[in-house]
Amino acid sequence: MQDDWLDGDDLDAGAERAREWDTMQRNFGALGFRDGVAVGEESTLQKGFNEGFREGAARGIAEGEVLGIAT
């Protein structure tokens, strides 16, 4: 009498499931990494834009005042 759980087909199926699981982990890990990078870039770009806009506006106002006084 042979035990069904030792059948070679079951071992092959288990190995296939393990390979599929590894592939899914790699794929979703890569997707998660890319999403994290995109969110980080967006956050950094927005922060840089906000700081640059404030600085540019302040300089523009100051230079406008100087030009207004000079003319």
C-alpha cells in the first residue's frame, strides 16, 4: 500500500506552488519598491517646488520694490 501524500505528482505540485510563491513575492516586492520610489520622488519634488516657489516669490517682490524705487 502506497501513501497518497508521497505520490510524485503531489511533490511536483508542491514544488510548483513553491516556485509560484517565490515568483509572486519577487514581483510584488518589485512593484512595492517602485511604488515607494514614486511616492518618495513625488513628495520630494513637491517639497522642492514649494520651497522654490516661496523663495522665488520673495525675491520677485524684493526686486520689484527695488525697480519701483529706482524708476
